Amino acid sequence: MGEGHDAKKIGTAKRAHSRVGTVSLDDPAKRLPRHKLDDLRKQRCQQTLFSRSTSNKPDTTEFKCEIDPPRKRCEELLMEQLSLTLANHIVAAARERAQQEGLKPMAIVVLDEAGLLKLISRDDGATALRIDIAYGKAAAAFGMSIMSRTLLQRAKENPAFFDAIGAATSGPFVPQTGAVVITSANRVVLGAIGASGGTGDEDEMICIAGIEAVGLLYR
């Protein structure tokens, strides 16, 4: 009876898994609201993990989400910690986007869920201060839990307050466009990423490209 019950649960999970997969995310006319997409991604990942946990077969395959984008493992989408492997994937995708756009040599800094340095990348030819600037942008975004573009606007509106923050913090704090906060599918803050080398818009663009390439979210 136990085996039959397990088989029934697996069948139910597979049918639900299939139903989720029928939603089209490529057609803009059919694209779901962002909060609905987050729920759908999380549901799909949980169903995939359930299928793995209830199967008696050896686990020889690497299940991946088939929801925009498909390159991220379901376990990592639902995690609450930024691994070094994942940080490397984010940076690689960001650098690839920079090369595609023909941008100047870039420096990219990734912080973990504690706001500590996780990964630093500097292209050949990137100038000496690029790492410090990218780090300061990422630290500002992480510390205020919002993209640095928004911090720049707030700094313009209340410069005295942001000058005080810069003086009070023990680490770098650069409220300039070019950094975003990294979050999981559960909206848990996993860290931040900042870039320097191009314009603020270009720096922000490659940060977002890196995050989206692995299926995570940002703010």
C-alpha cells in the first residue's frame, strides 16, 4: 500500500508539474504579473523537488526550472544563501552582456547575504578605482536594501542625510546608479551586485543581466 500511495503522489505531482509548464511566458500578451510569475516559479520548483524526493530511482539527473529563464537549478531558486558557484555564474553572464554591448572594461563586485565580499571581477584594462566604485555601489544598495539608482535620486533630494550616512558607515557607500539587490524566488535577500566601467545605466544593465541569467530576482 505504501508503494501505491507513493506512486499516486508522484503521478499527481507530475500532472501538476505539467500544468504549470503549459503557461507561455514568451508571448508578452500572455505574460503574467511579476508577483504571479514568482509564485508560479516557486510552485514549479517545489513540485520538481517533490518528484525527486518521492522517487525510488537513483538521482542521476539535474532538474532545472523550465520557467523564464531555464538555466537555474530549482534548489537554488528556493535557497536563502548565495553560493560562490552561483556568484560566478552571475558575474560571467554580466561580463558576457558587457562584451555583447561593446562596453568598456568593467569591474563587478558581488556581496553575499551578510553584505560581505563574495566575488570580485576586473576586466583587463579596467582602471584602478573601478573595483572600489563597484564595491561602494553594491554596499550602498545592500545596506539600504534597494537599487542604487533609487539611492542616487534620494541623495539629490536629501544630500545632507546621505553625507551623514557616508560618514557614519565604516565601509564604502556610493549612492550612484549601477548596483542592485539580489533576491531569491522567495524574495529573500541573497546579496547585492555592483558594477563600474561604463555609464550608470550600462553598469546597472549588466548587473541585472547577470541576475536574470540565473533566474533570480532583483530590486
